[in-house]
Amino acid sequence: MNGFKLSQNISVILVAISFGTAWAIRGQFGHEQGAAWAAAIGGLALVLASGRTDWLQRTVSVTMASAIGWGMGGMISYGQIVGYGRADNLLNAGYGLLMLFVIGGLYGLIGGWLTGLTLESTKEKKVNWGQLMAEMVAGAFIAYGFLVMQLEILMTPPRSEAWAFCLGAGLALLWYMARNGFNSSLRVAFYTMVGSGFGFAFGNFLQTAGNILEINFNMWNVMEYSIGFFGGGALAYSFFTSPWPVLTEKPKPWENRVNYIVVFILFPFIVFIESLTFGKLETRLGNSGIDANTALVSSIVSFFVVLAMAVYA
């Protein structure tokens, strides 16, 4: 029993480190595609660390589910909120940290639920994905319309208030899981929400402390690593300590093909186009004093890495 617990704890730490490292790198990409890329790595690490052969059959499906779920949170703007967290007065700093907890929680809530439902959906109790998506879309627009357009509750003015879309979608999925008895996925969503929320707020605290102490390190990446580490750790812990059905139904060939195309071809090439083309790298690296030749070489290498992932994955 002690050996099992030790192995389980190591698995949780491995997933947390994988998620944290990918999320720190994701800070260089940004937006939905960056979050999806990092979460795909986290979902893959979760399946591999579980050691369950029935989960391995759904590796590509889980990887895609994790990417889409966490990627949805990438639409939320949080640059202004990070600034509040660095304020020199308790009211503004407290607001910033609290809202970062909310934003991080929405990342984990939606990311955790979709990953969980992919492994809890069985032949005997299937998830009605069409109904669930329709309810989430409806919940997203209702929450945005009521909170932002009617009550004018603005978290990040003048930037996007997409957090309200994610909040409405998250509440709709919680209601779906609760009334349909997907209790393990519900537990995963809750734990991951708390872990990610804590990780984002704590990461902003570490970033601010590091800047005040003038630590010669990229403290923004420390913040990104924090949300990935604590969110990924909470995700893994809740997965490995929850009851799951044995999956006897294998994914259909077309499902694996579609998931493969999205995860290993579409997402990487979107990341490349949005972040790693020569023009984008020249601008970003130029601001750091790095010459254009380095940007060109980096862009070419990135292209061939993405191409190799598509061919050999």
C-alpha cells in the first residue's frame, strides 16, 4: 500500500511538472492556441502517468479534450489583472489576486471537466456531447448578456470581458455533470478549478515578490509555471484518487484520425503561424536585442519541428 501511494504521488508530481513546464513555455505563445498546446502536453502526461491500458487506448482523445478544454480559457484577458496584483495598496492588490483566482479557476474548471468526461463516458452511460455543447453555448451568452451587458460588471476594462462567457459555460457544464451523475468528472473539475485558481494568484504573488527583490529571472514565466504546476497537480491528484469505469469500447478509427489532425497538425501549425514565423520572432527577439539572423534560424527550426511532429506523432 505504501508503495502504491509513493508511486501515485510521483505520478502526480510528474504530471504537475509536465503541465507547469509546458504552461511556462506557453507564455511565449499566448492566447487560445498557446493554452491548447500546453494542455495537450499535460493531458498526454496524465494518460502516460496513469499506467492504465484502457486509458492509453484513448490517448489521442484525452489529449484533444485537454487541449480544447484548457484552450477555451485562453480567450480570457488577464494583463490588466496582473497589473492590479502588483499594486502598492491592499485594495487593488487584493482585487488583482482574487480575480486571478477566478480566471485561473475557469481555466481549470473547463479544462478538468472535458478531460474527465472523456474518460467517464462509457457505452452504458454516454455523454450527450451535442446537448452539453448547446447548454454551454447558451450558458455563455446568458452569463455575458446578464453580467456584462445588463449589470455592466467589468473585470478587465477596456479589454475583453470573455471571462463571463467562460463562467456561463462552466456553470452550465457543472449543472450537466451534477444532474447526469458524472461524479468523478465533477470532482476533477472542482479540484482542478481550485488548484489552477490558487496557482495563478500565487504565481502573480511570486512574480511581484521577485520583481521587488530584483531577482534576475523571468518572473512572468514563474507565474505561468505556477498555474500549470498547481493546476496540473490538482488535475492529476483528483484523477488518480477518483473511481473511474473500465473502458472497454475503443475509439472508432475516424475519431482517432480527426483527433490526430487537430492535436498534432492543426494546433502546432496555428502556434507556428501566430508566434513563430520570421516576422513575429524578429519583432519579439528584436525587443530583446537579438539580431534578425537568429530570428530567421529559429523560425526555420520551429517549422521543421512542427512538421516532424505532424509526420512522426
